[in-house]
Amino acid sequence: MERNTTQQLTPATVDFDKPGKQIGAFHVPFSAHDDAWGVVPVPVAVISNGKGPTVILEGGNHGDEYEGPITLGELIRDLDPASVSGRLIFIPAINQPAVMAAQRVSPIDGINMNRTFPGDPLGTTTRQIAAFVNDVLFPMGDVFIDLHSGGSSLDIIPSAVIEPGKSPEQHEANVAAATAFGAPIAVVIDNRGDPRTATASAALAGLTVIGTEMAGGGTVSIDALALCRRGVRNVLAHLGVVPRHFATPVEKPPALFELTSRAHVIVEDDGVFEPIHRLGTEVRAGELAGRIHFITQPGRKPVDLHYRADGIVYGRRQPGRVRPGNCCLVVATPYESKKP
Ligand code: CA
């Protein structure tokens, strides 16, 4: 097979066609002042055995979200290739420079990896990494699992995320995978139709796609990590890549929600955000959502914030300090309400 530009520029130290377990990296060229022919080594692992689907598992798309990368590292170390039917390709710290810096975006080029797909093999580092995933990995894949958490700025109800399918069949497969994950809720998130996310790019490439949101705040949540560990194994068993006994029985299907165009509560003032409700609280559009306080101007009355959608409080900003344009709250609306 003729190698495309991305493969030539970003060689991998693993052979994706070889059976067994390999742990290595793909090398993104990074010619710095102190390292003329250096690279950014992005960790990658392959566990392959016999016939079955190829599943690509991604963590660290944002560098301050940890439940996914921890779960993938454990699977890389623990899974015996003999128990795999198909191929697992792990990229547990995909935005390696952001993960090393514990930042959402890359310290090299300031780019949010999840707004730069399909990437560019001749672009800056984050775009080159995205191009490797899009141009080299996605064509090998049948399923893409993208493990996110809320990151430093948000706390989100641990949940499976449903990427809207490009066809009814793909949508059904995405919902089935999210259901198999076994979280209490699953949320359809289209990021306002933005095609530059990893999951949107994978869906365009025809893969079955499942995502997560796992708490956040830049910490490791005990409960979200336990859910993530179970959920990823549940999805792999659902796909038939690992045996059924790897899965934890799920008592009931998730409640389905979606983020509508009115989900987000955006601040217009420079101040300190006071939330009113805990995550999971049922709220209505127009209801008081929070207040912005002006703590250096004690005589100034706080500004009220209001929800813009009916549903549950799905995500909440973590830092109290806010500036105009910050997202303070996210409301997830029951998905059933829109079904015919
Ligand atoms: Ca994220």
C-alpha cells in the first residue's frame, strides 16, 4: 500500500497488522531550538488476535481529564491478547503535550484538539496528531471510543455520550454502544453540529462512535473512574471483542437526554458565579440558575442568571471567577420529548 503524507511524516513504532500486544508511540516531528530532529512521542498500543472488529480507544484529547487515560492504561497492561477477538488500538494520551502540561489545550500551539479534526499533516503539532488519527487510524477502525471528562473548568454528570449518526443505522449503533456502557444517563451531544471534534470526524469516516463525560474539575473522581472502568469493558463485550464475562450486568438502560441549542447558560458579567442547584436537579427554562456577585463592589446588587431549557443540571463551571462569555451551566433535556 502506498503511504500517504501523514504516514510518512508521523511514523509509528508499532505494526498495526501484527498479532499480539505492542506498546509504542507515533512520532510527530517537532524541530525545536534544542532538538532539531526531535519528535513529540504520542503513546499508542495495539492488542490484536484473530478475527473481529477494530476498536480505537482514545483518552487525553483534553490534557486535564483523567478517568479515560487511567482506564485505557489498565486495559493495555491487563488484557491478554488471547482474550481479544479482533484488534484494539489504544491512544490513551492523544494530545501528549497537553497531557504533560495538565492543560485542556496544547501548550505548543494553544489548539484544542477537539476543534481541529480532521487535522493537517502539515499543520502545527495538534493538527498533525489529529491528522494521524483521522488519516491513519480511522481507516483501520470499525468503532471509536472517545473518553472525556469535564476538564478543569467543568463538573459533568458521569454519562455516556451519543454522537449523532450520519445514517439511521449508524445512529442506532451509536445508541446501542452508549446503552451497553451502562451509565445512568446517556446524552446526545452534537456540539452545535461542529464537524471538528474527534467523534464527529470518526462518524464521518463511517465508524460506530461512543463518547463519555466523566465528572471533571481536573481531578480523578472515584465514582466516575469506577463507572469508566466498567463501561469500557461493557462496550468491548457488547462489540464481541472481549468475552461476555468481562462485562458487568447493567440493571436498566440509561435515561436519554440531549443538549439543545438552549442548553448553555453564558455569563455577560465580570464577577463571581454562585450556583443554585446541584448536578442532576430538575430545572425549568426561566428558573433562577445562579447569581453573579461583584465582590469588590459590595454595594452593587448581584445579577441573576436563568436557565434557558427544561431538563436536568448536567454540567457546572468549577472556578468561581467568571468573565463575559464563560459557560456556567449546562442543562440536558429529555431526549424522548422530541421523538415522534
Ligand atoms: Ca473534554
